Amino acid sequence: MRIVAEHLSYVYNAKSPFATAALRDVSLTIEEGEFFGIIGHTGSGKSTFVQHLNGLLRLPSSLKRRKKRPKCKKGELPPPETVLRVGEFDLTEKKTDFRALRKSVGMVFQYPEYQLFAETVRDDVAFGLKNFSAEKPSEEQIDGAVKAALEVVGLDYEEMKDKSPFELSGGQKRRVAIAGVIVTRPEVLVLDEPAAGLDPLGKKEVMELLHRLHREWCKTIVIVSHDMDEISENCTQAAVFSEGRVVCVLPPKELFRRADELTALGLDVPLTAKLVSALARRGVEVDCDFTTEDFVQNVLALWQAHGGKGGGA
Amino acid sequence: MKAIEFTGVSFRYEEEGPFVIEKLNFSVEEGEFVAVLGHNGSGKSTLARLANGLLVPDEGAISVFGTPLTEKTLFEARRNVGVVFQNPDNQTVATIVEDDVAFGAENVGLKREEIGERIEFALRAVGMEAYRGATVARLSGGQKQRVAIAGVLALKPRAIVLDESTAMLDPRGRREIVDVVTRLNKEEGITVVLITHFMEEALLADRAVVMNRGEIVMQGKPEEIFARQEELVTYNLALPRIGVICNRLRAAGMPVSNTLSAEQLAEEIAKCV
């Protein structure tokens, strides 16, 4: 499912003294199959944007019975029309089946383990499935789906199903929470800071899990992250949000070449980009895609070209 | 003087359960800045909760600024050792910043004027004096966490324990907290125990301590600890990305050191090529 947003704006507490514009005229396309990263400060609008993708935040036009034509003064162009489409779903329309949309677009919030609630892991994972299925699934169907979802997140069904989700370790809880979202087999999986608060090893495991899901389970993955290293290592494409606008959309390879611009926005850059610019200041040009692997290979190649091993040059 | 001293401390959450901390000897000097590292479940948070009497050890003794921690001295110990936790949203009790900062000070029964002065001092120390009358719920994560620190500071503690207090913050919020804590340590002489997953934060400490299965397995200057990378990995601590890069380059025979500074590494690479 392709995600297309054009001229998308959103105001919190509209028509009140607390009105804050969270999105200002955002246009962004996320192609099917992408491992998409969304970067930006707290308050830059990234979470507001992703909450639109499964209709948690709705456009005013999708809530009213009839679309109102925007008023405009004589001689002025009407404001550009807002477009928000996820695959077949037109999210500006009231007629849209939002329940079906939510089944196809899974949303994993920050710290999803705080949302675990059921008595057993099986019931917790099954909850979304029961809610989103058009027909009531049979117990066998539920068991099968829960089993598959737990297994893809790397948990053993037999061992886990009757346990209380609250007696699991932090990393396991997060896996169960993710299983509870992917159990409906969404085509798009959106995760808000999936690795936040985990220790470095836990982070690594979560990112490996997401790659596995991307290969075997969900066509498109969208992650919101503050961690530039995470973006540069994992994403195929990244959008930078700032003050409710999209500043740029580029593959990390090109994005982090513009390290200065990111720094100017107050954003971090990945370590590899810091090294590349520190080397450039010393007159050493390293051309890499900002993954650790590629950086190391390129540096080693340069070194070998200069006499390399044992040369000490 | 020792700010916090653990002697042969063991603790488990359930009777008959496994010990989360076992025969632990650990001490922090007054005025010291100590970073505690360790993977999830290594006993770091238990350590924080033991240090100000939120948990009571099953064996061994804990003393705080020379006073043994017992039921009688518990409240004095809590005044001396303030703990800031991970989730900013779980640590606020009032809706307005100054009320929240005053909460602890009110609870220990200080005079009204005194409380006013302490709020003033605490908010200034964390750089939040402009937000005195602000609604806590409308602050950013980093700001909320600074208010939580101010609430602890209003009790004029001699030591602060931060239990992964930066884990839920964005990079900017994290920097705010680390700056405040470093300044409190250097300028106010407050003892700091910083429990963290972020290796860069540990670099600012005088001493780093690595925990594994409730024991201290490594300690020393942060740079020395990070130089022992193979060992860190065995304690389930993933290396920071720069450590991975240094290791890869060295494995290929390139003469670079085990530095954690990007500038330093760039300098060394530049010399080789």
C-alpha cells in the first residue's frame, strides 16, 4: 500500500486559546516496500503525522456528513485540496471503512508494553484480532494466528501462551505487544520509537525483529526515531520533520551528506557522518552510505591504497 | 566520607526467588560522580532503590553519609539521597510546576518561607525558573524531568541517584539533564550516581561501574572501562557504535586506539591514510 499525503495540516485544540499547529501543509509519499524513517524533534509533528495513517487522528472532512467547499475571497485561488490516501483508502472521506484501514495499518506506540492488559499472553495478542475481524474468528483460527505472530517476533507459543504478560522481561513484553499488533497481518506497520528505553542489546534485537517482519510479514515499515544511527543503519528512505513541516525526504545515504543542515535544525547526525566530516576537515574524503559496514570498508580501502598493512605510512 | 556504602548486601524480590543483588560491596565517595552501567535485569535499578531505603536488603548493611540505614534513619536517608526515576510522567504529583517542586519540601514539614526559597533555588539550579507557574502536563519530557530533579533538589539532598532518567527523553532532553547533573556535581558538590544505558553519558563520570547479575564486574575510569571492549560484550553490553568501528579497523590491522571520541578517531584515521 502506497501512502500519499498532500497539503496535510492539523491543529490541536483548534478554535481555542491553546490552538497549536502540529502539521503545516505536509506532502509526503511513502512507497510500498519501504523501510521508512521519520526524524525530528519532539513537537516537530512526526507523531501527529503517523497517527493520521490509521485514522487515529481524522481530517475534519472525514468527520462531516458533507464536504464543505472551502471559502475563498474573490480573485484568490482556493486553498490546495488535502489528499491523504493509504493504498485504496481515502482518509479524507467519511465513507471510508476505518476499521478495515486499522487492520491493514498496524500502529505500535512508544513503550507498547504499557498497553498490555490481558491475563495471558494468548488473550493479549488475540485481542486485536477479535476486534478487527469482520466475522468472529474460531478458536482454532485465533490459536493459529496468535501462534504465528508470537513465532515471528521470536517467542515460543507453547511456553508463552498461558503466562501473564506482566511476569515477562522488558524485551519480551515489547515483543508480545508488537505481536498483538501484527496479528491482524497489517500491510503497513508503523512504530513510534520502537527501541526507546531498551538497553543497547535490546535495541539491536528489536531492529533485527523489524527487518524480519519487513522480509516476512509486513510490506512497509515506518519508524519514528530520534536515533540517527538507527536511521542510517536500517532505513531505505527518511523524512525530516521540523516545526510541522517536512524539510526533506531522502535515502539516508544522501540525507546525511547534508549533515550541516541537520545540525542547523538542531538534529543529531549519525556517528559515521560525524566521522566523515571530521575526516573531510583533515583533507580525507570518505565516500560511504553511512552504515558502519560501508564506512569501515571505505576507510580500509583508503588505507590499503596508501600502503596499508604494516606500512605505517 | 562515603556518601553511600553497601556492605555485603543481598536482595531478592521474592522469598525463595533468585537474588537480584548478591553480597554486593559498593561505595560512592562524597562529591563523586559515578556512572552505573549494565544490561536490563543486571540489578542497577534495585541498587538505586536500596540506596534510599525504598527496598530493604535481605542481608548486609547500607549506610548513607556515615549513618546506617535503618527504620529510624530512613527519612533522614531519603532527604540526603534523592532518586529521580525513568518516566517523567510517573513522577509528577501536582499540576503546576512550583507546587510539584514544593511537594517533597512540604511533606518534610518545612516553614512556608523556607519552602519558597528552596523552590527558587531548585528551579534556578535546573534552569526552569521561567516555568514556575506553568502546567506540568504541557512541558516537554526533558523539562518534566528537570522539574522532577528540582523536586528532589528542594530537599537539599547531598546525593542524587538518577535511575535511567534520560532513557525516555529525546537527544535534546537528554543533553539538558546531563548538563544539569554535571553542573550540580561540579558547582554544588552534590554526589551523583547516574544509572544509564548511554555510554556517552557514562564518559562524563569520574568512575564507571559495570553490573552483571547483581554483582559489580568492572569498575574504573570510563575510558579504561570502554577500552576493555571484549569484556563488556560478555556482560551483554553492546558496544557503542564507535567502539564497533574501532574494533573492525583494528581487526584489519589498522593502528587506531580504542577511543570513544569521533574527533580523536578521525585524527588517527587521517594519520594512516
